[in-house]
Amino acid sequence: MRSTMKRLVIVGLVLTGWHGVALAEDVSLSEKLTASHCGACHTFKRDEPHGMGPNLHGLLDRPAGSAPGYDYSDSFLQRLDGQPWSRELLDAWLADTQAIAPGTAMTYFQDDPGKRELIIQYFESSH
Ligand code: HEC
């Protein structure tokens, strides 16, 4: 009986350990993908200056068009001003920015749902 318990504890530890490793790999993959797809125009850390696009610190749940001091296009504000950036809105935005806000200054299409998911995970993990 005692040795069965011990074995169960060990199995539990091994499983938790693997889970930790898998998660760490996903995080670095999503961070790399976001840096390479978005980093040319956006910054991600608090108080970093805007690039061609607005700083994206704390993006999820923040209202669209609310980065202080960033001059959003009229096309963007007409369609999105004040809408909270939910997971769903961000997914639709990344799939086709021009379908969400025709004429927006950001043109980006990502057909691969797996890549969109990794990019969204980056914003979830970097609050
Ligand atoms: C070529 C430059 C460029 C690239 C690359 C780019 N963006 Fe943008 N992004 C912009 C610009 C410019 C705006 C402002 C749009 C406007 O005012 O019409 C913007 C706006 C945004 C907004 C609205 C933010 C807010 O404050 O409401 C989000 C979200 C966003 N981008 C996410 C991303 C993500 C995620 C990526 C990478 C997959 C990305 N962008 C890649 C230029 C870019």
C-alpha cells in the first residue's frame, strides 16, 4: 500500500514536470512569433514608445484606440473605438485587419489559426 502511494506521488511529479516544460516551449514560441510578426511596428512593454503602431502593453481587455498619445487613423476609430480587445476580436483582427476596419493603417492577414492562437497566447501571458 505504502509503495503504491509513493509511486502515485512520483507519477504526479513527473507529469507536472513535463507539463512545465511543454508550457515553457509554447511561451517562447509564441513570444518569438509575435516579435517577428509584430515587433517591426509595435512595442510590448509598459511605457515603451509607440512605433509605427501603438504600444501593445496589456492589450487584452484594454479598449481599442486607447494607447495614450497614439494618433489612430479615422478608419480604425470609426469601427473599433472603445471596443475591448477580447480574444475573439483579436483573432478576427489578425485574420484580416482590413475586413474589421477597412482602410486601417495596419494591413495584416494571418490565415493559420495555429499562429493566431500563439500570438494571442503571447498577449495572455504578458499582462
Ligand atoms: C507594418 C506595421 C505593422 C505590423 C507588422 C503590425 N501592426 Fe498592428 N498596427 C499598426 C498600425 C499602424 C496600427 C494603427 C492602426 C490605425 O490607426 O489604423 C496598428 C494597430 C494595432 C492594434 C490596435 C491597438 C489599439 O491600441 O487598439 C492591435 C491590437 C495590433 N495592431 C496588433 C498587431 C499584432 C498582434 C501584430 C502582429 C501579428 C501587428 N499588429 C503587426 C501597424 C502594424
